[in-house]
Amino acid sequence: MDKIVDKRNASEPGEYGIAFVERDAQGAYDHAFIVWYYSDPAGQRTMRRGAGFYPVGGDFYDLLIGGTQGKVFDDSREKIAKQLIVLVTSDVFADAIEVEKQYANSTYRLATNDCVSFVSAVAQTVPGLNVPDRITNMYPSMFIGALYDSNS
């Protein structure tokens, strides 16, 4: 299911979009990620790139309490169950991309600094976007569902 929301407040060449995505888990673990959409100023070519935050290693203790190295991986090939596509200006897009850079080598901890935290941090860069509370929407599918439902 796709929903498109326009949060642009200015007209400019090219198009920029940020998709907040719930992966189609198909029996695997729940996961949320971002898809970056952007076109050249002439509108001739659209680029699409996925980005998800993952643990690089660690055991259960590390994932939950101690923390382990985290890394942003390309999620472009993941199947999508639900996505909220938000059209933004180039300035907002640039601010959102900075979040990905901050997460590139940060510490991964389930429920406090994981894929949902990453998606939430990106969402918070978009002015006017209603971002749900992480504590009451702990799992990726819950968070993306609440984000999807609270924006139109």
C-alpha cells in the first residue's frame, strides 16, 4: 500500500521524495527503512535508493543492552508491504540525508537505536509531518503503520 503526501512549500527544479517503508517480512523479522527518490533538475531521470540501519554483529546481549556496531545498508531490493512517500524540497531532502550519514557507523541497540529509530530520525527532519511516538509504536510495522495513518 502506497500513500503520497506533499510537504513541499516551494517550487523548484527536480523532485525529491522520502519513503518511509515497512518491509514485506514474509516470515522474516520485521524491518523499517527509507527509500530516497530524487530526479535531476530537468526531470529526465529519477533515482531510487533504499537505506536501512542494521547491526553488523553481536549476540542477544549486545543487540539489546550492550550495543553493537551498526551500519546503513542498501535496502533497494527489499519487498515493500507499506510505504508513505513524502514529497519534500531539496533543502529538507539534504537535511534528511544527513541523518543517514550520522547513522552510518553508530551503535545499534534494539528498541533504542535501531531501524525504527533511524526512520523516526529521518521523519523528524520533515516539517509538518506527524511523527508517531516510538515508545507506543515499538515494532517497525507498528511505527510505519502509525506514520502512514497519521499523515494525509
